[in-house]
Amino acid sequence: MPQTDIDWTTAEKDLAQAAFKKAYHREVAALVDDVKTKVEAISGLDELWQLHDYLSARRHDIDGKYDYRDSMFLFAFSQLIKEGWLSLEELDGLHPNKQKKVAALARM
Amino acid sequence: MPQTDIDWTTAEKDLAQAAFKKAYHREVAALVDDVKTKVEAISGLDELWQLHDYLSARRHDIDGKYDYRDSMFLFAFSQLIKEGWLSLEELDGLHPNKQKKVAALARM
């Protein structure tokens, strides 16, 4: 039976994927709302290019953050928890060692 | 007195700058409206990144198009006329040779 943060059971993988999707949908929904609010206030080109810069940064960030490789799960989760898109409780079901590691990384 | 499309009188330069600004403000206003309409329909990340791609393309286009160097005026005007941001009549006051050249370039 896997005890470490390297080995993942099928159940853990399913839980991890589900938690990832949850965080992803929350972050995307918040971003879409945010963009809609920002766009309302735009009247000129400088503000439009500010929105463009903002989208470039968010796209880069989101593309990099949702890394579905098993080896990256713990780092990805700790970041999502730091940013408020996921709670530690939503990882209940992972091996306690993994949960502890995520919690420690999220405090860094 | 300048007769060619290379020499520009002060009056011609003023008229060109004013025409440029007019086209610029029209295009920017239309773009801002366009983005506001597009954003209303966005519900997910794919659509948001489509908007980002669209803004990247428009930014590149607009940054290149409004070239305020005298030597580029005629080319820039012909493009703005092609795209509907300026009318040939709004260049009344330029030397007829210049107007003819812009008209010919706009038909290309």
C-alpha cells in the first residue's frame, strides 16, 4: 500500500483530479467575472491594452498552474490553497503524509 | 510650393494629423464597443483566451497602423480608407497629387 507522496492510489488520483477541477472552475469563474467588471470601466485604448496585459499574465499563470502530472500534484495543490481556490479539507482522502506535505508547502 | 507627395506644407501636416486622430478615435471606439459585446457572451476559459488572442492581434495591427511619420502618411491613409475609418473627402486640403495617390492605393 503506498505511503509516500510519490505513489498514488487510483482513489487518490481520482480525488486529486476532482479537487483540481473544482479549483479550476472556481478560478475560471472568478476570472470571467473579474474581466467583465474590468471591461465595463474601459473607455480608451490604454485601458484596453491594460486588460490585454492582464489577460496575458493570467493566461500564463493558469496554463502553468494546472499541471495534471502526478509528480506535480502536491505543489499545485499547495499553490491553489494559498490562493484560496481550494481548501485543505477538500483533500481529505489523500494519504495523511500527502496532506501534511501540502499543508506545509502552503504555509511557505 | 510643394507639389509632390514627399513635401508636406504645415497646413497639410496639420490636416493629416487631424485626419489621423479622427480615424484613430473611430477605430478605438468601435474596438472598445466590440470587446464589450464579445465579453458579454463569455462563460468559459476557451472563450476568454479567444478574446485574448483577438486583443493581441488588434494591438499589433493598431500599433503598426498609426504611423505618424510624414513618409508613411499616404500608405496609412489608404489603409484607413480601405477599412472604413476615414473617407477620402476628409483629406480635402491635401495637394491633389497626394489625394490621387491615396485614392489609388486604397483601390489596390
